[in-house]
Amino acid sequence: MQNLQTNDINYFKLSLFYISAFLLLLVRFVPYSMESVRLFFPLIEIAFLYYFYIYREARPLYVFLFAVTLLYDSFNNYLIGSNATIFFLTLFFFKLQEKLFLFDNFNEIWVGFIIFIIEITLVKLAIMFFVNGIVPDYKILTLTSISTVILYPVLHNFFHYLAYLLNDN
């Protein structure tokens, strides 16, 4: 009976994790009346993916990630699957990056994140151009990437707190 309750609690925590992730990803689609908010809004979904990929105990399932990116494509009228391709290529690059960094301290994590943002921005530019036939506004991508890098320490602490709440303390 005790084991059944523990499993229920673990499923509940995992559900909270995915609901939290989904809500964080939806923040990007909130209509903002100020143009500057849209230009500088950080890539929360990328920071989320990076944080929870580093901390292996909380890695999101690939099926969930795939579903969310399909939803993202449909919201933005992109070719379905283009953002999924971006995320999975980025995860491939991240696996290569894991060999370079030990991620022992926050400075390494942050430097790795900067490289990760550069990789995903370049991949996104290439895929949007070649797959969707869209020439993305590189200025907006650059500004959002810079704001994400600057805000990553705050986002990292928030994600750390979220992971703490969802783990058995």
C-alpha cells in the first residue's frame, strides 16, 4: 500500500513538472502590447530545456518535447515539425557539448548555455530559411538570445527551485 502511494505521489510530481513546463512554454504566446517586450522576451523554453537536460534526474521526455514543438509550429504557422527538428538537432549538439564541459559549477553551466544559445540560434536561422522559406529577422533572434543569456541565472534559480519542489526533499 505504501508503495502505491509513493507511485501516486511520483506521478503527481511528474505531472506537475510537465504542466509547469507547458505553462512556461505558453508564456511566449501571450500577446504583448509593447513591441519592446516581444523583441527582448527571453527564450524561456530553451533555458528550460537546457536546465532540465543538464540535471539528468529531471530530463523531459522526448515525446513531450516533440508534442510541444508541434504545437509551437502550429501557433506560428510554421511547417509542422520544423521546430522539432531544431530542438532535436540542438539536443544532438548538446550531447557533443557534454563531452567538452563537466558542468561542475555554475560558470561552466552558463558558458555552456551561451554556446547552446548560439548553436540553437544558428540552427533556427538555417531551418527557417531552408525549410520554411522564411528569412527570419536575425536582429530579433539576436536580441532574444542576448536577453536569455543575461536572464539565465534567474531562470536557472527558478528551475532549480521547481526541481527542488518536485523531488523528494
